[in-house]
Amino acid sequence: MKTHVLTGSKGEIAESVVRIDGVIREAIVFVEEPSDSLPVSSEEDIFAEMEPFTVRVGGVDDSRESLYTRLVGE
């Protein structure tokens, strides 16, 4: 399987897709929000929707020094 990254306007991307030989099984499309949408406020938690997938553990040293220090046996 071969991957292609296509950039440009809708029309340019569509033309590029048409020129690709072979069977196209999937496409990932990134759509920008309209510019008239409300900007994200600094008070809004942009990661709130990910909360159910986070792990909360007390007493963990997650400092940079701790993360990059090897433990015994590593």
C-alpha cells in the first residue's frame, strides 16, 4: 500500500485524487472551521473531552528529572 499526502484547495486535492492510479480505499480529510466561529477562550479546557481516557494517580513524581532518571534494573 502506498500513501499520498495531498495539500491545496478542494479542487486541487480532487484533481490529485483522480490522477492516482489504483484503488483508493480510504481518505483522511482535515476541514478547517469557518473563520467566523468563536475563538477558544483561555478559560475553556480544550482537553475536557479526553477526560474519560485519562489516568489519575496520586503520589506520582512526573517531573522531568524523574522521567529521565533510570531506575534500578532499567
